[in-house]
Amino acid sequence: ETYLALPLGTVVHVDISPLLKDPAAAVDAAVVAHVPFANGVEFINETTLAVASTSSASVHLYSIAPGADSSAHPQLTLRSRVVLPFMPDHLSKASDGALLVAGHPHAPSLTKYVGVRHTCNSPEAYARADDATRAYCANGRAGSWAAEWTEAGGLRNLYVGSDFPTSATCVWDKQRKTGIIAGLYAKGLLVWRD
């Protein structure tokens, strides 16, 4: 799924309202969409849902229609795709409603970086590591890419680089003029101010 972009990932709608009345009630869940490597999910508004498709380097935008009756699951219809120059991970919304997308520009670098984090971050494992692994722990890099998207303005890059590795989530409060990026296995956070 990661490299072939097969639509094996799913978006599942879960209705927890029966559980609120009876904790022993059955969970009501249904698959409402199939997406290649479905990752982040974010409502754009009441009628549009965005789903990050990591392996297809895109965000799928779905129209949401209510189910046939009040107990039915919503119906999702693929409306469009936002093609990205990176593999999106998670999605969020900025305080002004822009869709924020954080992800990874180079899959092999990400795979290598993530593959040695247990060694680099564990004093015991690091002490047993060979010289090449220790050198990679000191100097290895993996890129980050964070951007915002609006239908009117398109895609605008917020951060592209490797000084802060493996961006996975981006949040931005534009009123407070502060943004934060978190990375997979990254130490600390990248914080920016406008």
C-alpha cells in the first residue's frame, strides 16, 4: 500500500450515540471511503471532508451527504484531489480555516531515519551501535514539508527543509501569529512566529 498506492486504506464512520445510552451496546461502524494509505482526516466544513493519501501524495476532498435516515452513516463522494509535491501525513485547520498539511518529501530518507531512532534515542542501544550508525545518529537527516491549502489560494509552503526532521503535524493560530510543527521521532518541536 505504501509504494503501490492501492486504495486499501479506509475511512470509517463510527456512531457512538448508542454507547452513550448503554455502555454495553454494540459499536455501529461502517467504511465510508477507500483511500490509498489513508492518514490524516479533517473537516473543511459541514459538507467537505479532507483525507490525506500518503502514498498517492494527495489530499482527497469528499462531499458529505447525510445517510438515508437518522441512523444511517453519511455518504462520501470524491469531489476532487489536491496533488502535493510531498507525501502528506496529518491534516489540521488553521484558525482562519485553511487546511494545513504536514508530510514527507522523500520516503527512503524517512524510512532510514525512522529505522534507527530506537538506536539513536536509547543510551543502551546507542552504546552497542557500530560507528556508522553512531555517525548517522549524529548527522542523519530526513526532510519535512508543511503547507497550507485553500481553494481560493491553492498550496502555499510554510516550511520545507531538513533542519527539523520528519514533519507529521502542523498547527497554526494566525490570530496569535504562532505555528507549531511536530515530527515523527523528532526531538522537540519547530515553533514559528509571524
